[in-house]
Amino acid sequence: MINSMSPITPLTALAPLSALKGLDGAAERPQAEAPLGGFEQIFRSAVDAVKEADAEKTQLQYLDATGQLDNPAQLMLAGSKYEMSVSLLTQLRNRALEAYNELMRISL
């Protein structure tokens, strides 16, 4: 059973302004989907890892609470895995914000 009140909400990509109708007076042009690369791919995989670790931990907690878990060490490992994945995601977010703030301080 997965907790519906997850503390992390996934980010959704915004459509580019040129894709919106009526802004440039031209007809809407189909655009090829760009492959994920660089930071976006890393960040999405970190978010997915947090979701998977949370689901695994929640499932093992349920099994433990109902007496169906044979090996309690699995729950401890799943909890540690979840904590580490959340920590990694937090560090990625912090580094991204630091890089963004550094770019904003650059004067052209």
C-alpha cells in the first residue's frame, strides 16, 4: 500500500512559448520531442529513485505491521535506501539552486 500523501511532487516540463498558439502569429508547428540529457535526466532519475525507495519501504512497513515480513533487516535496509535517495535528491536540488544563483550574479 503506497502512501498517497507523498512529500515529493513530481515536476512537469513547461511547454516552450513558441509552441503556444497565437503568440507569434504563425500556425502551430509540430516539434520533435527532444531527448532528455544532462541535469534533467539525472534529476528525473533521482526523483524516480526516491519514489521507488518510498514504495518499497512502505510495502515492507505494511508487511512488518501485519506480521508477514520474515526478515526485519529488509525493512532497515529499505529505510536507509530511502533516506539516502532523499538526501541525494536534496543535494542535487541545492547544487542546482547554487548554480542558478551564480548564473544570476554574472553581469553581462
